[in-house]
Amino acid sequence: MKRLHQPQIADNVNWDLIIIGGGATGLGTALDAASRGFKTLLVEQADFAKGTSSRSTKLVHGGVRYLAQGDIGLVRHALKERGLLQQNAKHLVHKEAFLIPCYDWFSVIKYLTGLTLYDWLAGKYSFGKSKYFSKKETLAMMPGIKEKGLKGSIRYYDGKFDDARLAINIAQTAIEKGAFLLNYTKVTGLLKDGETVTGIETEDAITGVKASYHGKVVINATGVFVDDILQMNNPNSKRMVRPSQGVHVVLEKSFLNSESALMIPKTSDGRVLFAVPWHDHLLVGTTDTPLDEHSLEPRALKEEVDFIMATAASYFNRKPLENDILSVFSGLRPLAAPTNGDGNSTKEISRDHKLIVSAKGLITITGGKWTTYRRMAEETVNLVITHAGLTPKACVTKNLSIHGSIPVEENDHLAIYGSDRTHIEALIKQNPELSAKLHALFPFTEAEVVWSARHEMAETVEDILSRRLRILFIDAQAAKDVAPKVASLLARELSADQHWETEQIETFNTLADGYLYHQPIK
């Protein structure tokens, strides 16, 4: 099968860094390394951000819950990174108002005090001051909130973004800085010289072509898959990570009918829950369920969906029902594997990252969160320089604009492309038929599919509908409805035959069924 995107790599390159994993951490590390001038190769077994990095709660935040746990350092660093990310990806990271509804006066005092500290920790990177609003003002801002017993609310500010689109734009920026990125390239083994890791063996998941790459350092940035790579080096290595599942459900925006997001500060199991306006819908989550297995397509447990729906129902005026769920998706966080106890509690485990030398020539980075991806990458490359004896070069990503970054008005859906929107508009001008909508309920056009295929490294129907246009994550049935049209457009770009087209539709429909909630999830 032909590949749309496969950069030509010269034989016998000795890379400074070989990065395994194309999520936030791996892509950020590739960008940091390439922008310092190091020879950088990244391989990803599927599409970029296929795993956890496209399945977040869409928040760029300091972590209000970590503040409650007393992790002041983590919050301060994250708030600074939140500010830098908004500065560097102006088209994707936007300030969002969050309301915490208060049903007793003690809560008003407690949350206003805590969030005033949150604002103070942000310093010059503050998004705005927290403030108390009366019951009447709260209901005006969020008509869908439960009115009975409401005393008022506290409004604070954090950031909101589209995670998968940021991943693609970081990938594009890394390529512009000289990095080589290979998606659908699975690592099948590590190359070694004695006890030293010297490179990787790979197989192209689309063409089946096998290859070997040599490098001074291999970076294991594979999230919940880090143990798979560590065991390639040492079959007896102890588990470093245990996955924790976070589930989200998507509803119609009318359930809260607000531009502000809702933050539920304490659920029945002591965690927090968010309801965030996203792509003109309402994203509600998340859970924190320890699992023993990991996969590229984790599935929500019924009790997780029930928990989200029950919690939302206790704060919404209109109770959401199962048939109101438009899509349900899950992501896996790579938390530290328990060393004692039953290992079933995840809420007290630090979300800060871990960076270790796993073997000579092999560095592992795991944990953390989207907001701090840049700082994690900086620390990783600094360690690589020391470990591999590379010529020290200063990090430049604090003020490095991400591909597409221009100030935008959120007045239409093309704003998310930033400076690339003019190219999409030019595509429509050249081919007016590409202005046709893919689906009556969504603004996305055929031109965006063609653009993603040509310039955003999309290879499959899933790449388009899951991570370039996000329709699968918003409305799974709508995604199934438009899959044939997307397959046809992609086939034309690939010069692929009808068999490929049919196979793509069938594969995608099977995947999309897992995002529907038309039957109990087992």
C-alpha cells in the first residue's frame, strides 16, 4: 500500500536522538531537540497522539486539585507553562471561565481562598482574578445549573485547547526545525552493543517495510507502553507504569447552555469533574480507574459512565440520560506502578513526570500532563546532552511559536487552523466543490480532509475523523455517517482502489461502534 507521508531518510545516519512515541511528550522532545540543532528522529506506532494525548479533558491548567493536595511546586510550574503555551500557540489555547457552584457558605469561603492563591501562584502568567458571583448572577451565566440550594459561585480562569490539533502542529513545527517524524512505524526491537542501546528496529504498519536506525540515545516516551520498550532491553525489568483510565462523555451543549465551563470540586469519590464547552458540545469527565492492561483503544467501563452521568445529574437542571450521550471515549494515564499496598488508589499519586536513565543509551520519560509538555521536553534533552556527551546547546522553546500560531477570533471553526486557514480557503477557491460540508450538523468541509491528507500527515479515515476534525470524539454516529465521503476523498489523494476504500470504511465503523453508547459497555 502506498503511503501519503514518508520522509526519505538517508542510509547510515547516526542520530543524536531517536524518540519512540508520538504523543505530547515525544513530539515536544523532538521539537526541543531539533530546535537546538540536534539530529532527531521520532517514530510512532500509529497516528500522532493516537493514545492518551488526544483523549484529555481539553484543559491547559495548573491543576486546582493538585493545589488542594499541597503540591505547590507542580502547580506553580504548570501555571507558568500554561502562560507560555497560550503565548506560543495563540490559535489553539484560549482562556476559559470556570464556575464552581457553591451550595453552602463555607464552600464560598474555601474555594475563593484557594483560587485566590491559585491566581497568585500564576504571577505574570495569570489569566484573570477569581471572583464570587451571587445566585442570580450564576444562573444568568449558566442557566442549566441546579438552582435548588445554590448560594452562588466562584469564577476562576484556566485554559482550554484541542489536544490532537496541538499535537499535529507541534509535529509540523518539529519537522520545520529539521526533525524526521515517522508515523505508523512500530518499534519491534532495540539495537544493542553489549549492554548499551544503540538504536531501534522498526516495521512500517502500512507497508510492512522493516528498517533499522542507529542513534546516540534512544528516548522511551511511549506513555502507558513504556514497560513494553523497557522489556525489549531487559525482559526481567520491573513494571514502571500502571495505567489509570479517564473516561469522558459528550452531550449537547444545551445541558448547561453556557460559554463558561463547570467545575465540580468534589465528587462522591473525592475527585473533581469538569463539564467543558468544546466544539459546540459539552465534554463531561473524567474518571480515574486503575487498570491492569493497556491498549491503543481503551474502552469505558459501564460503572465509569454511570458515575459521570450521576454526578452531572446532581448539578444539572436537566438530567442527562444514556441516549443523550453522543460519544464516549477513554484515555490511559501512565501512573507510577505501585510498589506496595493494593495499588487501587490513584487520586493521591503525583501527576508529575519521571525521567530516568533506564540503561546506557536508553532514557525513559513518563507521567506529567499536556500543560507541562514543553518543560518535560527541555529536561529530557538536557539529560540527553549530559548522558550522550553532546555539545551543550540552550533550549529555545520558551518563546518558540508553534506552527499556525496567530491571534484569532473564535468566530468560526477555521480559526483552529491559525495561519493555515488561508491555505484552506485558497484550496476552496481553486476547487469550489470542496466547500461542501461533510455533515449537516458540523461546519467541516471536504477541503479540510484534503488539507489534512496533504499537509497534516493523515493516512486513514480514523486519522481524519478522530484527530484532525474530532467528529468521532464529538458524535460517533455522525462520524460513521461521513466515513464513506472521507474514504472517497482520501482514496483520491492516495490513488487507492475501491478495495482500500471499503476496507477503510469497515475498519472505521468497527472502531466507531466503541464510541457509541447505544448498548451497555461491558
